[in-house]
Amino acid sequence: MKRFLSFVTALCVAHSINCLGNNLIKPGELWTDNTGVHINAHGGGILYHEGMYYWYGEYKGAYTYRAPGVGWECYRTETGGVSCYSSKDLYNWNFEGVVLQPDTLNPHSDIHPSMVIERPKVIYNDKTRKFVMWMHIDNYNYSKAASGVAVSDSPTGKFTYIGSMRPNGQESRDMTLYKDDDGKAYHIYSSEGNSTLYISLLNDDYLAPSGKYTRNFIGKSREAPAIFKRNGKYYCVTSGCSGWSPNEAEYAIADHITGPWTAIENPCRGKDADKTFYGQSTFVLPVVGKSDCYIMMFDKWNKNHLIDSRYIWLPIQFSGDSITIPWREEWKIPE
Ligand code: GAL
């Protein structure tokens, strides 16, 4: 028994933040779930609901290939749907399964494994009591440039896929959702050939665009948006546009979520800050019950083996209204 326990301890130390009882975040390392498997929730986002955090993300297929006949570096896997992991402490994650299943039977379905499902985000609608998921839907060469919507009665699914659209009649690729304090929700997506970021108010049921939107960072080619709010100001962290390869992040501030936005600078500090520590933004998580505690979530893509892409979570630091994101080999969420 003693030998077994020390073996388990050695595994935990070697591998991850996620072994039971662990309380450290180690950016870029292998993060295992309660079953000992690397967490497969890429391009993800987190919903806090009734005392539990739910992490949703792209459930990548095991095999990475380069889409034939596509000029740019279109590495991809079969689409495995959207996964969900739950946690109370943000260190130990339970696999809740694939909560939006791919449609393996219909080759024309948006969510057939041959298609692309990326950057899923889930918000809760207090009026309809539905969990609403939006995601980037694309085809093998990313020319569909659409957004898909799914709903569920429970945070752990199963989600029912409703369909896809080009919101406001425009392309949409990298995306996130933001639910504001007043219950209004926004869909934020890269559009117009990824050159311009749209911020689009959703209908009250969160299932469709309301038709009210703004065009932001026009011609600046920003993607991978992640939005949060602090002291009445809105922050938007984005990446540049270079596929799976890293580039320099940038943050912007606004008094209203729909803009106008003022671009500030790269918030990253430390080694490889000019390459976002080899990561790309996906979400900012406000830690519930802790003031000024926000976690910046990046994906560290491994384009040749996408399922093995890692997660870089770092603390956001504030000085007045300015932010920085310092590199940490490991860190703890402040008590
Ligand atoms: C990135 C984007 C990813 C994925 C990738 C495909 O720019 O942020 O979510 O779409 O391109 O190459």
C-alpha cells in the first residue's frame, strides 16, 4: 500500500496540477482529470453555476492531419464535440463527458466529425433557465465561417444542437460570449476575413443576434477574444492572426462593452512575453468570492499533435486600470 501511494504521489508531482488534493497551477504542463487523462477542453471557457465551475472546450480527436488542398497551415483533428469538466476548486477537474456530441451519421451536419467546432462558450439564461452554448462552426478549409448554437437544461448536458448562422449576415470565426451584470449577453467574433471584431447583442433568450452590433478594431486583425469587467470598465484581450502559431497579445479597455475600445499594449510580462508565452487567449475567469482575482486562460497549441495542446493559466495583475499578466512557473490562487 505504502509503495502504491508513493507511486501515485510521484505521478502527481511529475505530471500535473490535477491530482487529488493538488493546489498548484502549473502553466503549460500536462493537466490530468480525475481519470488521469490529459484534459481535452481546448479553446475553452468556464461557467460558474451554483457553487461549481464548468469548463467547456473543444474535444480534439486523437489524430492530427493537415487538411489536403488548403494553402495555409490548416492542421486539424476530427471534431469530437464539446467536452465539460467540473471543479469546485479550479485545481481538480472531473470529466463530465462530451456534452455536445458530434453527429457521426450525417456527413452534411455542422457537427459531423469532418467539420470544425471551436471555442465553445456557455452562459446561463436566468429567464429561460437554459444553458446556452455558442461555438465557431466551420468546414474543412474554414470557408463556412459561421456560429453554432446549442441548448441544455443542465450544465452537464446533453446539449441539443439548434443550428448555425452567419450572425448579422457576416462571417464569424474566433469567438467568445460575455454575459453582463444586467443579464444582457454579447457574442464577440472575428469577422470580415478576421480583420474586424464584432460585438453583437444577443436576443433575450441568447439564441440569436438581436441585430444590434458594433465593429471594433477595424482592419486590425485581432482574434481569440477574451472579455472581462472590473470596476465598471471592460477589458478585451486578443491575439494577432497567425493560425496555431503564437504572436503578441494585446489588451484594450472600454467604458461600454460595445466600445469604443482603446488598445493599450501587450499585457504579458517575462520570458517569451512577446509570443504570449507560446499561448493564445481564450477566456478570462473571475474567481468567485475573491476580489480582483481574475485568471487569464491561454491555449498553448501543439499544431502537429493538437490533442496534446496545453493550458496556460496566469493571474492578472492590476495597477489602477492597467493590467499585466506575469509569467509563473507555478502559482496558487490567492486565499
Ligand atoms: C487560430 C484560431 C484557432 C484556430 C486556428 C486554426 O487563429 O485562433 O481557434 O481556428 O486558427 O488554424
